[in-house]
Amino acid sequence: MNEIDHDALIVSPQWLAARLGQPGLRIVDCSTWMQPNPVGASTMTSARSHWAEAHLPGSVHWDLVEDFSAQEACYPFTRPTARELAVLLSRSGIAPDDHVVLYGARHPNIVSRAWWVLHSMGLRRVSVLDGGLEYWRQLGLPLDAEVVSRPVTEWREEDFTPVCHADAAAVQRAMAGEALLVNALSAAQFSGDVSAPHYGRPGRIPGSISLPSAAMHDEGRFLAPEDLRQLAIAAGVPADPDTPIITYCGGGLAAATVYLCLLRAGWRQLRLYDNSLLEWSADPSLPMIC
């Protein structure tokens, strides 16, 4: 597996604008509208029509539910299978050596989730656009409505190396001290405030620390790596970069943002609990505390 270029995990609008149209650069708009519910998974609505009206030149659109979530899973945002991902990348005209830059509107966690899906299946040349569509607009950078057709590429299931994924059994071992559990939800959700949205049972997995994904960025613009590092250490993450860490949230979206930011800040032994509290809270034998 190729080494990760931590400096390229987040790219600036200026960096991307200077490279528009370059061979080997592929841009993906991951915009999906998200409406939290009092209990259970958030309601997702496609933003494909929004993308069609104005998007970064040369970009394609991926929808969270339709494109980068498994279609036959028990939970709504489960990581797609290798076969599903091969189809998505092939029809998007993305080749194995391409540099993929992901962006979106309104919801940074959805873009982070798309990044984690690709990262966790072994792709390494994947970046997130700092500030998303809103910051790009603020800077007056180009948008268009042209739909670019690219030649279909060929991906196979065996092209992927699934990594960085944790299941409920791994989380149970973490509770026994094998890894640090990091809850990426809000402080109110972490504490079990019944007025905050929850995923079946309010509260958190025992032994967790709180590191909300919303603290990782300011309106979609990510904190600098050293600021991220200090924030994480203050929240209780050991400074040792080889500390085993599992991030989780409600359905694996906010946890992807915290995963991305911890990786950018230098931690190396990271996993994400896919399905997170949607799965955990549905099993009454698994403990939660407030």
C-alpha cells in the first residue's frame, strides 16, 4: 500500500483552481442534503439537480445513498462492497493512478465519508477540498453547468484492499482496553441529552471520549494539523501517534471527519466503526451509558 501524503489530504481552492483540466485529476461533488431525525438515521435527499445547475468544472456527482453506500445492507450508510465501488469508479471515468478531489455543499461529514470509503478500500490519492463549494464560491472561482463525459475505466473487485474498518466485536475489545474509542457526535449527544437526536438509545459506548466533528472545522474549513492535534490531546487522545483509535458516531459520517483529521494530525493506527450507533444501539445486549 502506498504511503499517505498527509499534506495532500486537504487541498485548498487555490491549489485546485490552478490544476483544473489537468490529466489525471478527477473532481467529485458529493453533495447530499441531510436532515437529522429525533431518533434513527438522518433523512438524505439527493442534491444531483443542485450539482447540475452549477458545479466545479469537470466534476461528476456522487450521492451518499445511491452511490457510495452499500445497496443491500442492514443499515443505510454502510461502506459499499468492492463490486459496487468498482462499478462507481469505472462509470465515473476514474483510473487507479488518478488524483481524486472530493467536495460538497453544506455537509462536510458527507464529503469526509466519501473520502473514508475510498481510503478504507485502499485508494491513497484522494483529497478533500477545504471549505467545500461555499468557500469556492466566496473566492469567485469558476463554476459551470457542463456535464463532462469521460471514457469508462476498468476496476475489478480484487483491485481493492479493505482496511481501517472496525465492527462491533472490535469495539467490544476496545472497551476492554485494546483501543481508544472516540465519539464524533455533539457534546449533547455524547452526554445522552434526550432532546438531541439519537440512534435508538441515547448516550455513548462506555469508555469513549468526546471529540465532536463540528470542532474540526469552521464552516467547512479545516483546522491546521497542529491545531487539530492540540484539540485532540485536550479531549483525551494520547499524544503517541501509534495509539490504536476507533472513531464512531451515529452512522459513520461524523466519525469519518474525525478519522480524517486525526490522520492529518499524525495519528496512524485508526479505524472507523462502520454503522456505528445505528448498529450498536439496536442490540440491547451491548452497553450504553449517559
